Amino acid sequence: MKRMILGGLIAAACAAGGSAAVADGYDDTGAWYLAPLGQYTFLDKDRISNNRQGYQIGLGYNFAPNFAAEVNSSNGAFKIPGSGASEKLSATSLDVLYKFLPVTSMVRPFILTGAGGITDNVGRSSINH
């Protein structure tokens, strides 16, 4: 299964104080942030469920300069055509990020490593389509 992130909002700027006039030496160590994301899941050809949108939410903490830890949760529910049943995918992960540029950068690329798990439940649902 491949997931394509359509868009999202990372509220790190709010956690860092939301100031537009921040000095280049600013350090966001100790700041918390919330990262809500919208997603669309393209299921592989072996599944009978339909592709569908879902969401992910992450809570992060900047524990050192350029380093953060995040806990993420993702959910999606997929209708199984003609059956009245649905498939629910739920994932949770714990990740560590290294951010390459300073907090004052307009764009802040990062590398991430982590571990997580996913559950795949098929059953009756009240999903309305």
C-alpha cells in the first residue's frame, strides 16, 4: 500500500512563539508542536477496498538543537464494495527527526527514523458513502 500525503499543516511556528522577527541564533529546544495532516491512501491491486482519504496527527517535542521526537497516529476507513463491510487501517509510530536548517528558515527539510505498527481490521461499519 502506498500513501500519498495531499497536504497538511505543521504548527511548529506556533510552538516556537509565532514571531516573524526572530534572530538567526534562535533555538527551538524545549518547544512542543502539533502536526495535523490530510492524506489519501492508494491501496494496492490485491485489496478489494476502495481508495479513500484519511488523517494523521503528530505531537512533537524539540529535545535538542535541530532534533525532535514525534508520536504519530494515522487512521483510514475503506468501504468494501457490495458487502456493507469496511476495512480500517490504524497506524502509530514513534520517530526521531534531524532538521537540516535553522528554525528561522522558510523551509526546514529533515530526515526521520522511527518504528511503528499498523492494524488492519475488516468488519461491519457505519461508514456512509
